[in-house]
Amino acid sequence: MTTLKRKLLEDTYQKFFEVATSEIIPLKTLDAILLDDITGFGTAVDEHVFSKSQFYTIIERQREQCKDLNMKWNIVPIVHRVSKDGNSAVFSDDIIVKMDVDGERIKMELRFTVVLEFQDDTWFIVHWHGSKPEQVESETDTFGVDQWKQKTIELEKIVTERTSDLVKKNKELETAILQLKATQSQLIQSEKMASLGELTAGIAHEIQNPLNFVNNFSEVNVELIDEMQDELKTGNYDEVIAISNDIKENQKKINHHGKRADSIVKGMLKHSRNTSGEKEPTNINAIADEYLRLAYHGLRAKDKTFNATLNTDFDESLGKINVVAQDIGRVILNLITNALHAISPKVNTPNKEPDKEPDKTPIIWLSTKQLGDQVFITVKDNGSGIPKDILDKIFQPFFTTKASGEGTGLGLSMSYDIVKSHGGELKVESKEGEGTTFTINIPK
């Protein structure tokens, strides 16, 4: 086949394809390359074509279906074969069509086959065939657009049903979350009151000391005032001045111990009420020392036989740290209370009286330290330790090893969250039979 004849063949096929897939090129453009008795069939069931006019009818119908679909065609050649005598040819291509159906971009694969014959120096289309993988059930829907639309409707129905179901479930979830938050608030308050209960006996013990001082010095002052009045009657003014100085010193002591009692009560109230969440300069050493003594005396009130060594090592250069005082106080108190429970024989075995002295002296170590811009607070005990299989669970909400009704399981979980909210970390190290160390580190 000559080059000119081959080019004419390619041009004829290209022209036929362009007109067949176009929405605007006049069909009469094909008159010169279509035989009057062209035969073929298209994508629809029994869509046979036996004349040029019938072919045009098919194409017109396809153009009508293609309106507003924004169709894009991409040709992938499969077979372009020419007979040995060079007078007939078969062109078969895969066509990838993309179209917009109800706002959805659809991709469809077609197979397009054309038979051509060379007569009177012209290539003519004598047969054509177009097909698509899905079966087309209607001659009026060559490209299966109605099927796509129906699928879209079905999908939209499914989406609507699922959306409605999700909305319903979302409302149920929102209600559950609100109930959970309410329950959580109650449990948190319960945990605060539980820790306050642990301190009650210790608070009573601590308040009793300054109250005793106040009562004693008040009684002494009454006696001194009687003496001063007697000296005034005798005119011994030097003795009156000396007595008045003693009364003044006693009043200073009464004032000091009164403020001490007031401080304990205020600390108790701060611990029990909800925090404002505002950070303020706080003396960490003072809080730690206060809660250590209160927690210790509180436990001793339950068990008169319990004794422990309390070792403190406070970094005096620490100064005041900007924290939410009530929150950090709760964390320190919780860790100290847990440590005291860990070293108390009666707490560990509440139903059993110890028949001998413990193998080792119960000890609590409480220390503070500043390293760089980090503040470290360490609570250590030489108690029974935490088993390895639960060590990674102790910060989980509601996890507790205490007997039912003796704890909410929120103490360590709350402590962990509080330290995290301060930009710090709460870590634990423990060995069974040797003890446990909790370390708080927060930025200064």
C-alpha cells in the first residue's frame, strides 16, 4: 500500500470517528465516505443499521443523549489491520469516555470497530460496531445514562438513610457524653472529698496543737492581768511594765498560732472546692510539707500502732512556682496518701492483725529539686511495690487495687491529667518488695 493510500485510510477513519462522537459537526459531512448500504449495530439491544439514513438516526439519538454530559473521549488503538490486496481494512479501538451524570464524573469503556473498503480511489465505511461492557436495556439509552442516574438515585437514598441513622446516633452519643461528663464531675468531686476524708484526722490533730497554744497563753494572760492589776494598786509601775511586756509576747504567740489554725482551715477549704484553673506563684515546699504531715497524722488516727519515718529534702532555692496551687496540691497529696497506704501493714492487710514487727521500718521520702528550667517533686516509699502486670494500668481512669467502695480509681488518673495540663510529666518506677517512686516534673 502506498503512503498516500495509507494516509487516506487513516484520515477517513479519523473523520468518521470525529463526526460520530461530535455533537456539532454536521452529519452530512460523512456522505462522501459512507456507502448507501452501510451495515452495522451499536450498543443497544438489536440496534441494527442497514442504511445511511438509519445510521444518521442512531447518531442523532446519541447526540441527544450526550447533551450537557461534558463528554471527553480518549482512544486506545487495539487493531488497525489492512488486507493483503490493500483494498479493505479493520480498525478496532478501545474508547474511554468520561461524562458528568448528576454531578458525578463517570468513566465508561467502549469498544469501537469499523470496516472500510477502497473503491474508486476513496475509502468507504461499510460496517461499524460500538459496544460497552454493561448490557444496555434500551435503544433510547445507548450510553446507559439512565442506568447511571438510577444508580445515583439509589446511592443517594442509601446515603440519606445512613445520614439519618448517623444523625440519630450522633444525638444519642451527645446525650451519652453529657451524662458521662455529669457523672465524671460527680466522681471527681467524690475523689476530692475522699482525699479530704483521708486528711480529716490529720487536720484535727494539726489544728489541736495551735488551739492548745491559744488556750494556754490566753489562760496565762488572764493570770498576768490579775497580777498587773494588783501591782497597779500598790503603785509598783516597774513590775506592771514587765508584766505588760509578758502579756504582749503571749499575745504575739496567740496571734501566731491562731493564724496557723486559720491557714490549716483555709488549706482544707481550698482542697475541697473547685479550682479556678488560674496559675499563681506557689510555695511547693510548703504545700508538700503540709500535706505530708496531715496525711501521716490522718493515717495514725486510724491506726495508733502505725509509725513511719518521714524524710524530707526540699530545695530551698526553689522559690515560688507558677502553678494552679489546689491542683498541684491534690497531686502531691494523692501520691503521699498512696505511699503511706503502701507502707502501712494494716492498710495492706486490713483483716489481719500483724503478729510481729514489720521486717523493715516504713519510710517515706519527699523531696523537691530544680534542674535547669524543670522542677522535680519526688515521693518515694519502701512499701510492697506495684506488680509489673498492672504497672502500665495505674494511670487509667477507674483502675484501682483497693477493695470495692474504698476508692474511685480516679486519683492517679486525675493526677496524671493535672501534671500534663501544666506541661509536665508524671512517672513511676517500682520494684515488687522494694518500693515505689513517683516523680513529678513541671516547667518552672
